[in-house]
Amino acid sequence: MKIKVAEIGSILEEFAPLYYQESYDNSGLLVGDPNAVIESALLCIDVTEQIIDEAISNDHKLIISHHPLIFKGLKSITDHNSIERIVVKAIKNDIAIYAAHTNLDSVNRGVSAKMCDKLGIKNYSILSPLPNSLLKLVVFVPNSHEDVVRTALFEVGAGHIGNYDCCSYNLNGRGTFRAGEGTNPFVGKQGKLHTEEEVRIEAICPKQIISTVIKALVSSHPYEEPAYDIYPLENSLPQAGLGMIGKLDKAMPVNDFLVLLKSTFNASSIRYTAPVKDHIEHVAVCGGSGFSLMYDAIANKADIFITADIKYHQFFEAEGKITLADIGHYESEQFTVEIVQELLSEKIPTFATQLSKFNSNPINYI
């Protein structure tokens, strides 16, 4: 199947919106023409020189990686280092490069969720929901148009609470206004005070989509000057955030669980602190460098927190309250490619995807 690079990007960003990425990140289309037509994609964790050559050999015109190739920015594009060489080679061979990084970490079917699936963890939820990410929109609508406006808000993403959508609160009341010179009021007349039976509609929406929601509100509202208010909320966004916490079907002895962990992620070694319990039942995970979520794991009464890149002194911070396990950065994120492949297969079954045959982990063990 032939499809534009931008269409693939839209599918990925509908699943893992770019506004969920961390401020330091660089997810999205990094190299290439968004309007280029492609027939297949190569999926990988890191874009290396081996992998760009693999894409060329197999005629893949799109590479989708987890880690962004261009992260800190480029001051030149020569052959000075591997990143520059890859960019040059990609451009010469009309290969687009797209990254889905911390935005894919921050969705409830993302990297940490895949870790849970592999370990058999059930009923998991986001460990650290995004804070200060919600707004409450309040709009006043004449009774004749309340369904139209409410539906328009829901269609662009307002009104989601957990696994429920189309959520709103509605209160009947009376609005007053006087149309000034040069106006064309939907109801009432210029220069005369008018009273209208209206509905106050309240709905929650993520901060990142508020401009889209306002556009939908204005375009669906019959008034020339719709009256609306936006309130910041302290509530976190439960559908997005980092890490996951869940429960095993049955508590396992610590050593048995560590053996399962090592084999599941094909880890050459696991660094961990002394067990705080004889058995493991409640498990928290975060793909990549997730030590900062340890305190969330403790607060949620996890028996073990699994992540990567834990520093020596950070292990002391567990203080016997939780078992920390470091399985390695690449190891914790290796199944990310499966998320992308499953998503694209579901949305566009005739589009070809291939998992890279190369292990791009730069760390070796003896």
C-alpha cells in the first residue's frame, strides 16, 4: 500500500500525541519530506549506520525509531560523526526518519504498558499521571443549540474523564446582553437589553488541545461573540503520564520473579537492591531512565520498581521501602517496536513494516 509519510505520522500522533513529549525531547518527523509517498517502514529503537544501510538494502523509505536521531541539534551536516552521516545518507536516498520517544512513553498503551504485558502484570494504570494538564471549559449556549455545541466539543477531545467520554455538566439559566452598533445578533435587537434562556455547559479538556476546542466552540456556537470561561485545574490527567503500576495474578517469591524479569527482557544482568518482602505482587515499571518515579512507586505501595540507568547513590534512596531493579535502558525499551508495528497493522493492514534485525544496544556485558 502506498501512503504519505505525513499520514503515518498522523496515525502515530493520534495514538501518542506530540504534546505529551517531555520539554527536552525531539519526537516527530526529523528528516524527510512529509508528502513523500512510501510503501513500507523499518522499525527500530535507535537509528544507527547499520540500520540506515538496512533500510537502503530493503528499499524502506521510512524509518520509525524510538530514540530521536537528532536530539541536541546539529550545527553542521557533514561526515563529522555518525548522526551527520546518517542524515546525509537518508536525504541522499529519500529516506524519512520519524521518532516516537517520550510521547510514546506517556500514553496508557505505551512503553511501560508493554513491559507490563510482557511480565504478565494485570490491571495496570499510569504510575505518575501528567500534572497540571487539565482545564475546565465553561460556555453559555442558547437552548436551541446546546446539543450542537456540546457535540462539537466532544468530537475534538473535550469531556474525557478516565475511560469515560462525552462528560459534561449542564445547568439551565438566563443570560442577558445588549447588542451594540454594527452587530448582527442571533437573538435580540441592537440597542435593546435581551434575556435568553441558556445552558451553562462545563467540560474538561487537556491543556494541549484547548485552542482546537475553542475553534470548535466558536464555529458551532450561534452567537457572534460566544461567552466562555477557562479555568486551570489541579487535577492530573489520568490517561497520560510516565510509568505503570499493576499486580501479578499471583504473588511470586522474589528470586523467581527476578529470574522471570531477567529472561523476559533478555537482560545479561540485573542490578537490584535487597528485597523488602519475601514475595512480589505489586509491580511498578518505567521504560528508560525512570528513577525519578521511585517515590511514586513507593506511594503506590509497589513491592518492586523496575527501570533503568539507576546511579550508585540512587540505590541508597530506596531505604528499605521498595526493591529497585535496573534491567538496562535498551532492555526496558526493546519491545517499543512491537507497539508501533501493532498500531500500524491495525490501522493500515496492507502497509508493510519490518523490525530491524540489528540490536542497537551500545552496551556489552561479559
